[in-house]
Amino acid sequence: MDRKQQTTPVAIRPCNPADSADILAIINAAAQAYRGAIPADRWHDPYMPAGELASELADGVIFSGLTADDRLIGVMGVQRRHNVDLIRHAYVLPEWQGRGVGSRLLAHLCDNAGRPVLIGTWRAAEWAIRFYERSGFRRVDDDDAARLLRTYWNVPDRQIATSVVLASVPLSGEAVRSLIAEAGRASERHG
Ligand SMILES: CC(C)(COP(=O)(O)OP(=O)(O)OC[C@H]1O[C@@H](n2cnc3c(N)ncnc32)[C@H](O)[C@@H]1OP(=O)(O)O)[C@@H](O)C(=O)NCCC(=O)NCCS
């Protein structure tokens, strides 16, 4: 039977601290897709060490997961940053990829967002860019992507140079400038 004809699980639930080991296992298995694709100086194994996941959780990344037979098979995080939501760490176990798991998680997080949703990924991860575009996201211009990455993410310059940003709403250069200005005003207000 075609893989896509098999029943796709639909149970989405919030993740909790007890899921950390499973989240790490999913991320590090799925991130093998990056090996040999992203710049060699950005690849490391495991791709996400336990300490990095702990600091991401402490920094407000909230994961949701999709389960099959009560076992997590895909995870995706969301992080509120100023006036946008960032999708962070989208990973599906290799044996479950291409069966709608990522699309369901992404739709779930976007339905609950109520404001622009941004995603940053490796420029070389063409499959991931296609995945987000299939879900209606649009790439922003490279200069605007660099501005957005500096404003909303906490990543080194080397990662900015090797990343792209996709948005859930069309973002012109003008729209990016006003979003960033509004984020600046919001962070001044909250001191
Ligand atoms: C990217 C990822 C999260 C998508 O989740 P998924 O469950 O595989 O995606 P879906 O089954 O919902 O796929 C939806 C669309 O994405 C595209 N897609 C997904 N995986 C793909 C792959 N490996 N190769 C090519 N296209 C792919 C397809 O166009 C698919 O559309 P179709 O069903 O019309 O063919 C998952 O494949 C993954 O973990 N990949 C490795 C890690 C990664 O790149 N993470 C992204 C971090 S930003």
C-alpha cells in the first residue's frame, strides 16, 4: 500500500517536561536530513544536545506533538516574540515523514497564533522550504529575512547568512519595517 494511503494519526497534544527525552530523540533522528546538506560548520551530532533543548524550553519554546498509539512521532515548537509567533524546531520521525504529520502540527500551531507566524530554516533545506510553501507560507526577501532574524531570533551572523525566513502572511519590505518598529516599541514599553 502507498505510504500516503495509510491512516494518518491525528492526536495532537501539548508536550510536557516528561517528554524531553522523546522530543530530543525525534529532533536528532529527523535532523539527520541536514547531514551533508547544511554548511559543514553548522552541523554537529547530536544536532540538539539535551542542554540546548532545556535552554530553549526555559526561553519560552512550547512544543506540541502528534502521537500514534500514544507515542510521539512528530514535534513542533512555538515561541512568542514581541508581536509575532515563531515556529521553532519542526521535526517528524523519518519513518513518519511525508504522511501529513508536519502539516497537521503546523496548521494546529497557526490556527492558535492570531498574529503573524514566522519560520526560519536553513537555505539548503529545500525540502523544508517546500513543506512550508505547501502550507501557504511565503519566503521574504533576503535583506528583510536578515532583519527579521536579528530582531526575533537569537542566532549568530553565520546562521543568518545561511538561513531563509518564511511568513504566514505576505510581508513586503515596508511591512517588515513596520513589524520591526512595532516590536521595538513593545519591548521599550515592557522594559
Ligand atoms: C520538514 C518536516 C517537519 C515536514 O513534516 P512531514 O510530516 O514530513 O510533512 P508532510 O507529510 O506534512 O508534508 C507536506 C509537504 O511537505 C513536502 N515534504 C515533506 N517532506 C518532504 C521530503 N522529505 N522531501 C520532499 N518534500 C517533502 C511535500 O511537498 C509534502 O507535500 P505533499 O504531501 O503534497 O507531497 C519533516 O519532513 C522533517 O522532520 N524533516 C527533516 C527535518 C527538517 O527539515 N525539519 C524542518 C526544520 S525547519
